[in-house]
Amino acid sequence: MQRPYRFHVPFLFLLLLPMLLRAQGLHRHPVAGAVTDNSATIAVWLNGGGAVRIAYGADSTGAGAQLSDPVRPAPGAHGALKVPLANLLPSTRYYYAVVDSTGTPISPRESFATFPTAGTDAPVSLLFGSCQQNRATDSGRVFTVGRSLGANVFLQLGDWGYPDARIAGYPDAPGTIEASYELRLDTNYRFAREILSRMPVAYAWDDHDYAGDNSNGSNVALRDSLLAAYDRHIPHYPLANPAEGIWHSFRLGNVEVFMIDDRSQRVPADSAFDGNTFAPKPGHSMLAGYPVSGTDQRTWLLDALRRSTARWKIIVSQVVFNPALAPAIQLSLLAGRKDAALQFADKWIGYPEDIDSIRTLINAGYLRNTLVVSGDAHTNVYDDGTHSLIPEFMVANLDHDSSAVFQQLKSLGFNVWTGYEESGSRTIGHIIVETTPRHRLTVESFDTSGTRQLIYSMVDSSSGVEESCGDAGAWRIGTVRTQGEVVRIAMTNPPDVQARVEIYDVMGRLVADRNETTASGGELQLAVGRLPAGAYFGRIRMGHAMRTVRFTTAGAMAR
């Protein structure tokens, strides 16, 4: 039950806030999550028991705020609780604070914005990255840049806080798992001040914040303790199989985000080796390595991707996906560096069954307009899909100077990425989804000075049909092939009109706009010899209908 509530914070209260936080028992500032177009969850962490409410409303001064129902920590919850907020308006910023049983605020006023209506095309943005707070001296300066960029949500891809390095005995010693969340939610660190105070978080752990470097799901009892702590302290979306892991998905506008749990279900990477031979046995999986009750993660992911109706799909992978790295395992073994081979095998390439399952979806045409964002490797690189099957953008250096490991491989002739961040600086990832003048997703990275380091854009390649009359609906694109400097596009039942052709590069820039006449048999021939080598999108308009194709100057394929 909710009732009107007027909430004002005088200047004196702000001065006394640190003392009040201690006196009233707030252990950490509140955190928003599980935000949708009409709901949200606020996670609160108290020093003890007692009921609290959330005072919330759309007025930044707190005037006219509503009060949630009172909630108190459950026994054994270590003072943690969650408060659900419902009946919210879409695309609206809400300001909120924790209040005690007397209505007195015991937290600073923070905010979040609800998402656009699910399934509708609307501009949205997301921040993302991994690998932060490895040292007590880390400043998190990149999050100040993130705050200036703004976003609907922050995707935290893991290695958040590095409790295995900073908390003695983690995660086995009593109290260390709780201490790891104290570390992550440290309000003296900029992530809490700049990001969590302004937007919701969606989080999935990696190795260092799960159970240690290159950790896996072999310890079931430990996994259950880690799952319980995640559920207590993180305001998360409904988990697909909450008894087994933290994998889940959520929707904002016409974007669906798939959060993978690549630790709790993986079998040990070293079990794929027979001496100095990489020979994974059947069932060697990162996503579904152990029997579970209910649906396993890999089955869930493939089915969810297949059934998704979202225009854009974002797969959040804590580790590198890029299958083109696979030879690095064998090369490391040949060089007598099994230690390096084991490090590479911790990524997707160490679990070829999982890669093959994604490849099957790609071949079936289900992963158009899909982006992988990844972390873990302490560097900032991207691929346009040439090497990584589908576009992938890695930001794994929120609080780490960028590693040059992939640049070193490139210098040895092993080039598996389209772009590399060369400055060595720390970066934060930013995704922007635009709806006009065309549907486009742009992903970019920024360093601590706010300078953009890398950028990659995807133009919608799965829709765009504008049919209104005649037999335009019978017009179909057939095979698309490149012969020399000409792209040949076979068409079925094209209307008897001239074709208007627009060609865009992968950055969404118009590079050609011309009229073309179809040849005999309805084939359209595009002379592309003057275009630089690379991938392009062709938008073909004939009468009232429009079709889109994707091609490269070295080869082409229909989309």
C-alpha cells in the first residue's frame, strides 16, 4: 500500500548525514536494480534489524514522494533487504531515499530512470565494463566520465572488487563473502558515488569475484553460499534458474540483454587437457558443465536468443568470446607454455561445444543485430564480426591500465581483432541505440579524460521492409555474391521500376547513393571497386518496398 508523502532535506541534514547514517543503522547506500518500464527494486543494507521504507517520486526535491510498504531484514540476512517499487511510469526519472519507521531519511537521495516501454523502438544507452577496485588505491576516475555520458543501466561484467586478492581467506573463511559486498558497495569509491547513485546496475560475476582466479563450479556448497549472498545484496532481475546460477535476461525498449553466468556452471578448464594435448571430452562446457535441476544455462540461452523478438540483442559474457583465438592454445603448447594454454582455455575457446552451439544459431539466422560485450582480459578491443563470428566489444580495464596482450599477438602475425585501444589507458564502455534517421547501435569506449578510444556501429540488418501496395511483398533478395569489383544481387519478382541504392559502411555513414537498373533475370549489379575493403550494408528501395543486404568487398552474403 502506498500513500502520499512530502520529503524535504534541509541543508543541515546534509551536513549531518554521515553521523545520521551511523546513528540510524544504514550500512551502505541503497542500490537500484531490476528496473523495467514500470517497476524497480531497491537493495538496502542496514547495520541491524528494524523496518524501513523507500520514499520515492519524480520530483528531484522529494516533494510529493510516496512511501513503499515497510520491509525489515529477514533472519540471517545480515541486515540486507530489498524493497520492490511498482506502478511506475515508463521513461521517468525517480528520486528515492531510505526512511526509518518515523519517516526520517537515513540515506542520501539517489535516482534511477525507468526504461522505455518494452518492445517499442526508443533510444536507450548502456554503460558497461569489468575489472575494478583491484587495489585499495584505485580511484575509479573513469566512472566520472561514465556519469557525464549517462545511461539507462550499468552492466557490470565481473571482477568487481577482487575479493580474492583483497580479503584474506575469501571465499571460504566465515564472513568473507559478506565482506566482498562491503568492498563492492564501498561508498568512498567513485562507482557508488558516480554510477550507482544515478542508475541501476545489472551484475554477473567473473572469476575473481566468484571464487578466485579461473574459478569454476566444482564446489557446490561454496556455489550455494555465493548464490545466496548475490541474492541478498544485488537487486537483480528474475533468474532463469535461481537454485543453480545467476543467468538471466531483461528488456529495455527494443533491446534485450542476456547476462551469462560463466563460472558457476563451468567444468575446470584444465580437464580439457590430456598431458600436453588439448582434447576436451564430450560435455566439457562453460555454460552447462554439470547436471542441474530444471533447464541448464546453455539450453536457456539458445532458446532465449532464438525466441527473442527484440530488434537488438546484447550477450554479456564475462570472458572473451572470439573463436579466432582458438589456435593460441595449440601454439602455446607447441612453445612449451602450458601455463599460457591454460589461460587461453579459460575463455570460450577452451569450450568448443559452447562456441558450436552459438555458431548453429548464427547459421540459422537467429543472431542478426547481436553484439557480444566481454571483459576479464584487462584490455579494450573490438571486432566487427570478421573474426568473432558476431561483433564483440571488450572493455575489461575500468581500473586497470590496458594490457597489450592482443597487440603483442598481432605483432607476431596473430591478428584477431578489428580495432585496438593503443593508449594503454583505463576505459569505460558505452552503448547507444538510435531509432532515427535509421535504427543503429553504436558501441564506444572512453578513457579517464573523456577521450573516445574506439567506436563501432551496427545498422539494423534484420528489418526495414516498407511495403504498401501492389505486389511489392513478392519481391525477395536471393543470393548475394562478389565477382571482382561487382556485387551481384539476385532478386525474385522485383517490381518493374528503377532501384534506388544507398550503401553504408559499418559506422553507419552513407558512402554511395545512386539509381541502378536491374539486369536480365532481375539481377542487380553494383560496382563497388572504388570502396575501401570492408563490410557494407546496401539499402535497396524499389517502389514502396525496401530490402537490406550486407556485403564485403572481398565477399558478400544476404541478410
